[in-house]
Amino acid sequence: MKRKQTDTFLATAQANGTLIRLKRSFDTWNTYGYIVGLSQKWVLVHTVEDCHFDGWIAFRIADITQSVEDSPTFVDSLLSKRGQL
């Protein structure tokens, strides 16, 4: 994904409170979560694991190779019912 597309996606996801999935080329896993902070070089994600919040992770935006909106229906609904969203 090109940098400008990534920047636009991240800013939109943060503004909308969208559940996202991020991947870096050197990771073997995806990271799921909500963007809670964004700068020109870094993004801070409140991670979701097994349908609960599981801490925070900071990514260098330059390292992100894939960023997509994840299907929020179940996770958003569950977190909302728990009063976590």
C-alpha cells in the first residue's frame, strides 16, 4: 500500500472509530484494533485480541504493508455491550 493511501486510511479509521487490521512485512501475524493516536511517523493502536482490549502497540507507519477495515459487527457489538466502546 502506498504511503499516501495508508495515511488517508489511518486518518479516516481514527476519525470513524473503525476496527482495523494492520500487518508489517516482518511480522507473521495481523494486529487488530482501534487507532487512538496518529502522527506523521507513528500510529498507536488499542489492540483487540479474543474479543477484548489487550493493550497498545505503536507502529512506524513506514513499516505497515497492509491496512484494511475489519468486519466490526461482532467485535464492536460485544465491546459495546461490555461498555468498553
